[in-house]
Amino acid sequence: MFLQSHQHLPLKENKIYKFIRINTITKFNALFIKFVISIFVFISNDALGFKENYYYEVQFGNLIVGKAHVFLQTKGDEIILNTKSKTAGFLNVLYEYEGELNSSSIRENNNWLPKVFSTTGTFNDKKRSSKINFQNNIVKYKNDPVLDLKKVHPIEQSTLNEVIDPVTAFINIIEKINSNEKCDKIFKIFDGRRRYNLQIKALGNTFLKNDRPKSFNGKVLVCGLKVTPLGGHRLETKWKPNEDKFTDFKIFFGETSSGRTLPVRMNLERWFGTVIIRLIRDVS
């Protein structure tokens, strides 16, 4: 990991930070880590269940700015996910973030449905948490602290019908891929603090070369994502969802050495640069 100060960053990064605030990158990085962690799940056909762990790194420019450990467990028709993430390198020195995500999804009639989804995080010593319970299409949730409606759009109760959490959404996507189908799908997502529609589209197959030690090397299915915010998003932002393209946010699904289908890489193009997340190794 990089443990260097802003003054000793490579020239390219120094130029970037002349034009944008470091805390903007940091806040986005924390949000992106949490969103991406929600995606790194997979399906097993092992009826007896299993436990597996995975490790991911988040890169911005030439720097590693975040890391995440993903712990997975199946029990019959239930998938349980626990993740722990934090900033790394110079971001960890200047703007520290640390978070944890827990979820449980249940299989019913060949579909995966949400059961519980919760997140906790600390950013610069400020803590916040969210917890959702899904019961018979009734959504009960609690945020601490509550949404600041001076900074974000409200989440209307009428938009919470038939929503699922992001982990359960991607469990369904990966099962779709495993059945030799494409990843095309639209989901109504609610994570406790944001309500958005997530559209996923297959962009084709390619061969992904490992550009870092221990990163994935092999055939992948590339899927593009678009997000349509409906509540909880910031009132003031440079993000313009209507201008997003599927190629701006790409997920690469590949089969690992253990035979699991996983998101092995993600690329996100934004106004301040490119964020890349890689599966580095599994520690099963």
C-alpha cells in the first residue's frame, strides 16, 4: 500500500488535485467501495453450503485508495454476506473511512429475495448506519442519523414497492449469467439511504489481461450499468445521470480458479478520473 503524503504524489496526481478537492474523491471513494462490495457475491450449487473469502483493491490514478475483504457463506437456500472495507494509502492518512456491510438473501421459487441489509460506516470520526428488513414486500428501515433533506433528495414511501437491496440484485444477475444467459436486467434498488433504478446491459465478451500481480487473467463477460436516482441523492452534484453511458460503468464477470463466477474487475469513468476495482486474490 502507498503511505505517501499529498506533497509526494506522482506528478499526474498532483495536477489532478490542483483542480479538485481531495475530500470529494474520498467521499466518492467511500460510497463507491460500499456500492461495489454490494456487487461482489456469487451463486453456488453446493447444497451443503460453503464459506469463502475474497480480497479487492480500489485504484485511482496510480494509487491504491481502498481495500475490501468479502466473507461469503451459504446455508441451504440462504446466502449471507459480510464485508469490511477501508480507505488506504494517502486517503487513509488524510480522510479515513471504514465500513461494514451485512446482508442475507433467500431463494424462493428460483428467485433470490432480500431478507436483511445493513451498513455501518465511519468517515472522519463521524458514524452512520442503515438497516433494512424486508418482510412480505413490506420494507422497514432505520437510518442513524436520518437523511439531511437540506443536502439530499427525500425518499418517497411510494417508491419502495417491490424494491430489493443491491446484493440480492447481483445474486440474481450472477445466477442469470451462470445459466448461460446475458446480464440484461432492470432492478428497483433501495439500500436504506438511496433509492435508484439499476439497469444492466451486456456489452460483449473479451479477454482480460492481468495488469497487476495476482489480478484476474482470462475470459470475461462485460456488462454496463446505468443508475437512475429516485431519492437520497445529493441536491448539489456534478453528476448528470441522463448523460451517463453504459460504457462509463463496466463490470467484468469471470470464472475464478475455484470455479465461481465473480465480478473480477470494475471500471468507473467520472469527471475527476477513472476508478478501478480488482479482485486480487481469494483466501478461501
